[in-house]
Amino acid sequence: MAFVAAMIVGLGLVGQDPMGAKPLPTKASERDQFHKPDVRPMPMSVRLDAYRKRERMLGESIFQKIAWRNVGPETQGGRVVDIEASEVGAQRLFVGFATGGLWVTDNLGQSWTSLFDNQSAFGIGDFDVSPDGQTIWLGSGEANSQRTSYAGTGVFVSRDGGKTWMNAGLNDSHHIGQVVIDPKNPEVVYVAALGPLYSQGGERGFIELRTGGKVGN
């Protein structure tokens, strides 16, 4: 080995590839080649603006008075992410799908009602229901990390059992893995947010959300 090292020095190949006699890359060039600049996700404001545009287009559409009905074939909801039951009504169950919305049944699954239609997100990461079944906190954005995992637009809350919804914030959380209502204080909700899957930035981490949209880490 000492002889080989002496040969390399003697031939003036220090700092070069001894096999191809090519200059070895500098640390700066390696950094430029292999460590690309930060990749940032699409701002959630773009998606929310598109949703508001969709709402305006629906309001102006000449087809808005037409009553539509599904004649089949049946579609797959896609990946059940959570099942919750309230303490009121033994036959009432809530089921959330990763890409199929939030549904409720009052007869143990014989019939279902969709609760999360026409919102700015359709993918669900997790949700929780109050003991009386009236307050629902929902984290949008599927939390299964894969290439077809659609981002959400934050946390939503319903105070009337899913009839109406309000966006409660964390719009840049993208994907929410878990939502838990504090059993000792129903006005405090804990959210585990993944943030963007394949890029930097966003709102991520373990977050405390209080009534009124006040957020704290």
C-alpha cells in the first residue's frame, strides 16, 4: 500500500481518480449536484382559491336546478381510516374513508348518510366525536404516505352532527394522522399533523387546538 501511495504522489495524481486520472469533485460541487434546493409544496391558498372558484361556478351553472341521482355502478370508498361511536344511540356509527368522505349509520350499517360532501377537501386522515355525537372534529388529508395520498385543507369542526362544517385552521397541515378530543375538556382538541409528504414547510407536529381556532404547539 505504501508503494501504491508513493506512486500516486510521484505521478502527481493527488486529488484525482487514480484509475481514470480525473479530478475528484469538490465538496461544493457534490453539494450542488446531490443536495438540491428545498422543495416547497403548492401553497394551500391556491387550492382554497380553486375551491372558492368552484363554488362560484356551481352557483352560476345553468344545471344547478337539475336533481341528479346515482344509477351505478357502485364506487369504492377507499381505505377506512377511522370508526367512531357516540355514547348516545347504540346503533349510530361514524366511519371515515381516506378518499371517500365521512359517513354515518343509525341502523348498524343497513343504510348510510354522507356528512362531508361539498367541502374544500375530500380525503380524511382522522376524526373524533363528542360523547353526545353532535360535535365532530375532522382532520383532512389522508395520512397514508403514498403517491396517491391526497392533501387536505386543515381541520374541520361540526357542532350539529355533521350537517354543517367550519374550517378551524391548520390549512397547511396537508396530512393529519390523528385527532383527539380532550376527554376532560371537550373544547380542547389535539392534532397530529404530518405536513407535506415530499417537500419542506407546512404545519406539522403535535398541535393543541382550542375553540375559536387558537392554535398552540
